[in-house]
Amino acid sequence: DQQVKQNSPSLSVQEGRISILNCDYTNSMFDYFLWYKKYPAEGPTFLISISSIKDKNEDGRFTVFLNKSAKHLSLHIVPSQPGDSAVYFCAATETGTASKLTFGTGTRLQVTL
Amino acid sequence: KAGVTQTPRYLIKTRGQQVTLSCSPISGHRSVSWYQQTPGQGLQFLFEYFSETQRNKGNFPGRFSGRQFSNSRSEMNVSTLELGDSALYLCASSFLSGDLEQYFGPGTRLTVT
């Protein structure tokens, strides 16, 4: 049972345009959400997070939006750069077991010139 | 500051054998979590150790076990290997149990033949 879903396995975006990566979750107990980026042969690296008490969090070119009623979150990257090409994982957790992250299956983003 | 290190990076084993993977967390970090990454299931939480005690456990059979030493280094053991155990095993460390931001190592690629 996949509690965190990333329905788009891949996404291709032109350099300079907006990249939007989507994530859905089913477990209403999740109250903290994170995005990780992964390059080949490296472990995932933390990108940005959002608590369930917020609906938006920004960090430079990266913005995460949370829609609790729809159990949906999205990561916006503006403007997209070739170095953003990687696999992006959405993850969720519950307060109290915060180290236990539940990940989506990932979306491979390719930013083309 | 050195990152999370995992050894070995690559491993080939035969069905029925057992394997031990090692993870050294970032200096000062006391929590170590283990994840399994497969193409079909994405990243799945195995277990977390903090101060030599297992704090959280995922939904994996008892063939998967772990331990943590007093210097916070952790080992993961898989007994009676099955073909389906072929995966990338990632370890992540954080300062305390429950810290949301975890730092991942590069992983150990296990192939079971």
C-alpha cells in the first residue's frame, strides 16, 4: 500500500521554465512533508520541507505547496536549471516517529537547454 | 565535516547467504536509519537506531536486523538472502532521534544472484 505517491515517473522541462513535481498521500496522520533530490551514485539530499500547519514554504528557487484537504503537495522550481536534473522524492512523516520517512517512488526531472 | 559513509559500496551475494552492511554517521550524530531502495517500491524504511537502541521499525521480515555501537556506527544484516533483496541500501544519520532533516550516505548496492 503506497501511502505516498508520485504518479509522474519523469518530467522534462526547458531551462528557465517552471518545473512542477506532484505528490499525493493517503495517510491523514502525516504532518510533515519533505522533498529530497538524488543524483546518480549519491544518496538523497534534503531540499525543502513543510509542516502541515502551513500551506506554502519557499527557499530560493524552490517552493513547496501543501493542500491538506486534497492530500496533495507540489514542488515548484523556478527558473529550472540544467543542474536541477535529478530524481526528486517526496517524503512524509508523523510527529513522534519523525525519523521514519515514507517516500514516494520518485520523479526524474530532466531540464533541457 | 565528513559525510555519512557506507561500506562496501557494491556487493554481490548468492541466494541463501547472509550479508552485513556498515554505516558510519556524521560525527556527532547519534541516530542512524536504514532504507531499502528498489525500482518498484522506492525507498522503504527499515529501522532506526539511537543510542544503541532500535527506536522505529518498518515492515520488513525478521531476516533484516541491525545494531548500533557505542560510537554510533551501525550495521545492518540480512540473513538467508533472496533475489528480491537486491537493492540499494541507504543509511541516513541525524543528531537526535526524531530530527526531521536526515543526511544520507551514498548507499550500498547489493546484488543477489
